[in-house]
Amino acid sequence: MGCQRPIWERDKCTRTKYKNLLNLSTPLFFNTLYDPYREGADSCLFAFAEHLSETVGSLCVSTAMAGAFVDVKPTPILKAELDIVIPAIRNLDFLERWRPYFEPYHLIIVQDGDPSRTIKVPDGFNCELYNRNDINRILGPKASCISFKDSACRCFGYLVSKKKYIFTIDEDCFVAKDPSGKEINALEQHIKNLLNPSTPLFFNTLYDPYREDADLFRGYPFSLRGGVPTAVSHGLWLNIPDYDAPTQLANPLERNTRFVDAVLTIPKGTLFPMCDMNLAFNRELIGPAMYFGLMGDGQPIGRYGDMWAGWCMKVICDHLGYGVKTGLPYIWHSKARNPFVNLKKEYYGIFWQEELIPFFQFAVLTKECTTVQKCYIELSKQVKAKLGKIDPYFLRLADAMVTWVEAWDELNGKVYAVSSYLDNRPGGDEVVLAATGRDAAEDFEDARIAILQGSLTPLPQLSRNLSGQMQTHGLRGSNKKRKCKRIQAENWAAMQAAEELHRKKKTESEMKDDP
């Protein structure tokens, strides 16, 4: 009969199981390569790297359902609710390749480098272009929080956008194809990820249970099956991996040609290295946390802005109960950056991250942190107190985090045309003037919610554009009824506050007149 082979060599499935048991695990930090100890894989220290397909067990490449397949002219989704933000240092010819997908949307181009240089945008795109002069003009002294000569400048686009969703991509990224040769509509897949819930509180072994033909596994708690709102969709790429400089130097010819049809929710309490190359997020849910820090020109560090934002964002999402998805969609990354140039930018970060990651792993936000802004300000205080000991850079970064939130509130505060409404109301202009120069949103958050039946005309919600003028936002589509109710409720709160102020002043006046 001869010698029988060991059990772990008898069949492929058994061999795989034994390899999994013999290799190490990485439970302390989510590796976006999944298992970095498999053959041909590596630890992605810098970004969401290319080997998504190097997963353990029975995760297989699917050619039948590989991402979002589209026609030449796909139907745009959420066209009026999404901005595409692109940092640029050269002409944007790459947009021609994305024309069928991006042309229906509004683009925000943030020009890095010399503002006197003209960047050409192909005809037919609806876009706004901002250079450093524009940033200085719009933000004034607060412009110091926006990085220069680093792709972190893109966060200015997040700041000035007025849309609910943001998709950001680099100019060296192109449309990818699935294994069958069909193009992937990355934007459509990101939107699907954001519109469907996440499952950060309990890991679902079927990955994303809200995708078509997927479901929740036996044993998944029924109380958690509704999931939580998805704040961030983090995509992958084919071809050139986004490694840090040391890993790139060790693997100069490595390319990703593998595709895996999978979307995962990153568990609560787990960090990951976020990459801004193929990223979408719900601006209303998490926008103020998507600040890429002080990077590039005049700073000791670069190329860490997306990861810094990712760590801050993940801590805040965990605290507020939001989810972060990672996986599909893929894009094609065409250009490998110079590893020696990158090493100069990343040098301090490579050492600092060994202290930064534990800081974020153990960061705790108080129950008083009920908004993203409050969470971010609290995090900035902890950065100053704990990371400021590492290097003075973190003291400046903590201050910049506060400046960023102030700029966000300044450009994104809600304004209502209440003057005519309050003319004939007790308190009148005093209520409006009392809120001058500050965010008055919280004054009305806890006010009595009531809807007036025909006795109150809804006020138009206004937004301040960059020139300081006012423009009215229409109420359209299926959201009209919901927005009307919300605006009416806020109007009611304003009326109640005005009347309360009038009663208080009247009482004080009567007390003074009473001998």
C-alpha cells in the first residue's frame, strides 16, 4: 500500500485549513489585504491595497457577479445629491475615460501647486475649480488648515460642497474591468454601499448581507439585523498597489490582477488604513471628520492625510453608531509613485504610526459628544494632550483640527429667512440678532416639535454661497413632504423662542415698574 501522505496534504481544502491554523492572525488592526501571511500577499501598511482576493477559506472570485456592470451611457444615480472631488496638479485629461460615468455629476477640482498655472478640464463637465488663491480668499486666516503640495488639499472640496454625498478619486485612476471584461461603474457601487446599512456590531460571515442574493447567517442576532447607517465606502484598485515606500522598494514589480466580488463592514473597535484614491462618504453623517490634517509643504510629514482622517473618522463612527464598508468597487491605478520621494514624505510617519495607532485604539469619547463636530473637538484635545509629547507637529495639528471644524460650521451653517416672519411676532428682531456670530442650531434642537396646520407658511431654507449672497433651495421630489415638516417644526421652535423671550422681558419690565 505504501506510505500514506499526511492528512494536511491529501486534498486542497484540508491543506488550506491547516495553512490557516499554522499562520498568524491580525486581530488588532484590520489589514485590508485580509490575510497578509498567504503566499503572494503582504501587509498593506499604507492604504487599502490590491490583494483583496487573497482571502482565506472559501471566498472565491466570481465572474458572473463582479461589481456594477454598466452600458456606455449609464443612468446616473443621485445626480443632484453627489459631488465628485478631485485634487489636481496637471491637466485632467483622465476625465475623458470617465466621461460616461462622471459627466452627469458636479465636479469640484482642487488645484494643488502653483495657482498661476492653468489646469485644463475637458469640455462638457460641470465643475468648479479652486486654487490656493481661492482657498485663501474664501477661508481667510482659516486657510492655514488646508494642506499645500499634498493630495490632502482635496478636503477643501469636502468643505465647500453642498451635497449629501462625496466621491473622491485621484487623477491617475481609470475605469477598471471585471474578469469577464466588463467595465465597472465605481460610482454606482459606492452609492449602493452607502445607501445600504452596515453591520459593525456583529460580523456577518456572508460579508455584506444587504447585497443582492445575500443574507444574514444563522445565529445573527435579530435585534441587530437592521444594521446601522453607512458613513463611508472604501474602494479597491487593480494594477499598482498603494504601498508605503519600504514595501514598494521591497516589491517593485508587484501588480494586482486579482478581483474579488466582496464588500465587508469593518467591525466596531477596529482601525484600518484608509486610502483616498477611491473613496465615497455620506457628507451629512461624517463630513466634519474627513479632515486630512497638515501634510506636505512646510510640514514634517506627507502622504498620511487619508490615514489620519480614516483613524479619526473610524473612532467617531464607532462612537456615534455609523458603519464603514470596504471592498468593491475597483478602479485601475495606473501610476507607481517614486518610492524614494515617498520615503522622504513618509519617514516620520512610519515611526509615528506605531504610537498613533494605539492612541486611536484606546481613544474614548464622552457621552456629551453627540455630534461629529463635538467628537472631533474632543479628539483634538486628546491629540494635543497625548500626541503633543511625541512632536510639536501634533500641537499644530490639534489646533488645525479645531480651525477645520470652525471653517466647516462657517461654510455649512443653515440660514433661514426669518425676518419677515418675526416682524409681527413678540421678540421680533431680538431673537435673530441674539444669534449673530454664533451657531444657533442647538437653541432649537430640543424645542417642542409641532406641525402647524395651515397657520404657518414654511420658510425657505437658504444657503450662503461663496460670494456671501443668498439663494433659495427648492423642495423637490419625494423629500418635499419630509423637508416641509422639518422646516415647519423649526419655524415653530423659532416662534416659541421669540414668545418666551417676549414674556421674559415683559415680566422684567413689570417687576421694575412695580413699586
